[in-house]
Amino acid sequence: MTNSQGFKQIAALSIIVLLGLFLAYSLSAFLTSFLSAIIFYVMLKPLMRILVVKYKWRKTTANIIVLLISFITILIPFWGLYQLLYSKVMFAIEHTSDIMIAVQDFDQMLFSKTGIRILSDEGITKIQNTVAAVVPNLLGKTAGLLGDIAMMYFILFFLLDNMGKNEITLKRIIPLDKDRVQPFANELESMVYSNVLGAPVLAIVQGITASIGFFIFGLNEPLFWGIICGFMSFIPVVGTAIVWIPAGIYLLLNGASWQGVGLLVFGVLVITNVDNAVRLVMQKKFSDVHPIVTILGVIVGVNLFGFPGLIFGPLVISYFLIMLRLYSEEYSNANS
């Protein structure tokens, strides 16, 4: 390659990178919708292929049916859970003063029994100010969520309509040999199935198990707190302990000694072991992702991408490790 050709190649690559960064910045508002559409595309592609290839349906008809199925079986249940949590949060906001009085009473009782104070007057004021600012933010998030879902389905329709062509186009434009591209596709599929199918199964099992424990040991609204436990199971390492440990302590401090001890023991022996057992089964079934990759990926991903970051955060780290391995194989072989 001559110096002139090398300069042209570098200039072309620089223009591509700059245009790519400009497009990414300009379309950043739609990033969540785009990433969510990719997740749904990976999940729904097998069903789409069955309808089109095996049963010879027209692609447009199959596309519409698949989208309707996803809406009924996935989005409606999640929307129902979201509305349940939203109603609880709004109820708490509307009764902030009553809740703060209860919190102050709890703080005073804790101080009288243990000598520990968890809230100062300044802390209480800060909490009240924060709650006052949450209401318009929640309303805006709900409207934004509906917009993200609509945009996601718009993108998803065209992804499914071009099923097969998407993969061919990516393999053509990615600057790697075709056999080198396959590990990236495999990692995306395994990560999606592990987190989108495996994680909800874990959340459901955890939610049911925790609800049973909360009911047995007399915690108010056991089903609601079980649902919260299910959501907390998405958080690596700490997970459901964020809910059942404070719940057990709350029962202890309110004089329900055996119930509090029982709930804490139930959490350690049952909820935690159910979590470990189901995670082990899910990893063997879908994707054996190292816990460090999951933890760091979730921290990075949720901060950057929102909810899709539960998948794309660990995926970015996995892709980075794959690129390191491919680079090492390529250049170690070239230099040997």
C-alpha cells in the first residue's frame, strides 16, 4: 500500500467515525428504543422464521402477528406491574407527611432501643424536598416510556421485515472475517436469552418465594413486597436482600420478635438458596457469564442505556473480551 492509499484509507475511516459519532449523538434519544428493538428481534426471530419458512406465511402478516403476540405476552404483563408500582409510589407521595411521621416514630424507637439515629432533621427535610421533585419526573417518565415503546415497535417491525438481510449486511460491513463475526452473534443471543428469559424466571420464582415468607411471618402486603423482591433479583450479589433484611429488622423493632427472626432465617436459608439454585440452572441452560462481567456490565449498562443496559452492559464487556482474544489470536499467529 502506497503512502497516498494509506492516507486516503485513514481519511475515509476518520470521516466514517466522525459521521458515526454525529449520528449516535443526534439519535441518542432513541437509543433505548433501538436497543430494546434488538433484544425483541433476537427473541422473536425464531417464531418469525417458523411462520415464514415452515408455514409459508407472507412476511408482513407474520410480522404483524409476531408483534401482537409480543405485545400481549410480554408488554402487557410488564405494563401491569409498572402500573402497580407506579400507583404505590404515587400513593406514598400523596401521603408523604403521614409517612414521614411514621419514619420519625420509627427512628425515635430505634434510637431508644439501640442508641442509633438514622435520620436527622436536615435529612428529613431533604427527603421531603426530593419527594416533591419526584412527582413531575414520574409523570414525564410515564409519557416518555410510552413514546419509547412506540418507537421500539416501529424499529422492530423493519428489523423483522428484513430478517436474514440484517445479518448479511452486518457481516458485510464489519471489518472482520465472516468466521470471526459469529462469536459476536452467539454472545448476543446467549446474553439475550440468559437475561430476557432467564432473569424473569428468576424474578418470578424469587417473588413467589419471598411472598410466601412475608405472608407466613405477618408482613403487611406480602404480595406487593414479593413483587419488589422479584424486581430486586435483577441486581447482582445483593438482590432480594435489599427487601427481606430491612423487612425482618422492621418486624423485630416493632415487637414481632419471632416473626422478624423467622423472616431473616427464611431469607438466608430459603430465598438466598433458591436464588443460587435458579441462577445455576439458568447459567447452564443459557449462558455461563462470569459474575464479575455481570456486575460490572449491569453497573455500566444501566447507567448508559437504562433498562436495556441489563443486557447490553455485560454484552459490551463480553464483546471487549472477545475482541482481545481475536486480536491476540490474529497477531500472535502473524508474529509466530
